Amino acid sequence: MRKKKLKFLQLIFIVLIGGSAFLAGVLYEQHKENYLSFQNSLDFTLLNQIVRKLEEKFVNDLDYQKMLFGAAKGLVKSVGDDYTEFFDPEEAKIFKEDISGSFEGVGMEIGIRNNQLTVITPLEGTPAFRAGILPKDIILKIDGEDTSQMTLEEAAKKIRGKKGTKVVLTIYREGWDKPRDFEIIRDLIIIPALKFEVLDGNIGYLKIYQFSQNISYQFQKAAQEIERKKINKIILDLRNNPGGILTKAQEIAGWFLEKGDTVLYERESNGEEKEYRAKGNSKFLKHKIVVLVNQGTASAAEILAAALKENRSDIILVGEKTFGKGSVQEVIDLKYGALLKVTIAYWLTPSKKMIDKQGLVPDIEVPMEEEDYLSGKDPQLQKALQIIKSL
């Protein structure tokens, strides 16, 4: 037992003072003085004391691996950033499935907003979408369990599950007098990257669901159709797009902007700023463009919308104020198959406006009411069509 305890304390010590590449490398090099102060000021005998007392007093057997992950989770949560998270091996597996483009669950992106578990967007065609879940819905309970103290990864793990099983989400929506329960049957979720169609004979409609690995190929195919049919008016629909890979959004921006135009700035913790520029072929530079955004437009989707609007005064944003998620996360592999997702910077628009917790306000605001969603009406798209026909 003594050997087990010592081994566990060594593992805790590794997690707390630099065993991961992040703490021992990036943190040490960029914040050397703070790191040394941190090392010298903390009394690690407290951890020793806690483990010793648990071994002496706790009525059941101790799971040292679980205690290690709990310590790491608490450490990361203590920094106070909703998007800096520790994933134990099981949670890490779920996270990697999410970014691969297919998983089993209900099909929605969630986040923390005003300290509440909030829907960023339901993905089109998924069980959450069909059940009537909307952007900015607040998830109060998952299967009756209060979410107020849950981390994002804990909530995601509870919502996810095998195809065919059910989960009950207790939802509060602005304007309701009381919360309502949504019973949703989980399914296999396959996230598309893009949809293209021609509206009214000569208007290209590009719906980007997310900026995934395969968006480049799909966008290029759609672009070839636009050129082949000599379409010069495009509605770019970024509604309910939770973001994805930044460089993919930068790549798409290059189709609409001049080569070298600023797409965004990335402001790091030391105050330094990195500029990202358009690298594309500018093939849609002269096209008439209307961009659709809403409360579910987040992260890289907000970056793209802002880049197009601020570089081209002729581009019009239509819809609702966007979500306001403008921070950059790096994913770091840790021991045992665990992951650390850490916020390393903030994204700024080409005019250096902060997106995080601010969002983008469209040029023409068109709300989507609950009745519109439920009836299948789309006043935002109709307004975009009206505008682009007049250009």
C-alpha cells in the first residue's frame, strides 16, 4: 500500500509541476518566473496528507488512477476558462470521434455561456435538430441531473451514447415561463461539410456546416459548378456552423478576397499578434455575396464572416448576432491516452475587434422565431434572396 501511495503521489506531482509537454515545456519557457514561483510557493505535502487520510479513513477501496485524473481535472478547471479542459482517456476518445466527423449521440455543439450549459448549435438533420433544440437553449438537466456544476466534457459524455438509446434534456429557452423536457433518441451522427444548390436559376447557395478536413475538396467541387453555370451571385450560409479548423476557414476566405488580405489576427498570451492572410485564388472576388449568420455561427465561422465583411464593403451580413466564441485552443496528447485542450490565444477580426463573448452584429437583422423553426419557414434565407436579387 505504501508503494502504491508513493507511486500515486509521484504521478500527481508530475501532473501538477510539469510532467506534461505543456507544463514542462511551453509554460516553463514562456512564463519562467511565474513557474518557479509556483514551484516554490506550493506546499505539496497537502496532497500527501489528503491521500494518507483517505487511506486511513475512507470506507471503500481507493482507485488511484481515478484520483489522478480527478486531480488533473481540478487543476485545469481552476484556471477559470471554459474552453481549457482536461480529458481523461474515455473523454479523449469521445473528443477525437467528434472531430473525425462521425459519432453516436444527438448531434449538437454545446458550450458554457454566462456559467450555464448552452447549445451553440444543433447540427442540421440530427436528432437534436429534429427534436426542436435551438441555438442558445440552456440545458438545465441531463437525465434529471443538474448541469450547473458540470464541465463541458462531463456534459458531453452524458449526452453522448449508443444509437437507439434515449436521453432527456431539460431545456429553458428565453421567453418560456418554465423549462421543458426533450426526450431525444440517439443516432449515428455523420456531419457533412457543405451543401450546394442553385436557387431561382442563377443564385448559388453554399451552406457550410463546419470547417472539417474534407471541406477543401467539397468546396472546390461546388466552385467548379458555380463557374460552369456562370453564376455571379452567391449566398454563403454560415448559420449553425460551430467552426472547426482555422486554416480551412482561411482557405475558404481566399476564394472571396484578394490574395494577401488580412483574414484575422491571433493574439497570444504574451500580447504578440500573428496575422493570417488570404492565400486563395480570388475567383469569387467580383461575385455579389450575401452571408447568412445566426446565434449558432461560432468560432472559425465568425472569423470567415468578419473577414469577408471587413475586407469587402459590398458583402452584406444577414440574420442574427453570432455566438461570440473567439478563442484558440491547442490539443496536447498526455500520458495514458488523456488530452489537454488549452486556450492559447484570442482571435481578432481584420480591424482588430474582439469576437470572444462579443459576436458579430449583422448588417440586416432578421430573427428566426421558434414557430419558423418548427414550421420549416426561413425568413432569413428569404431576406438574403431578396437582397441578392437587387444587387
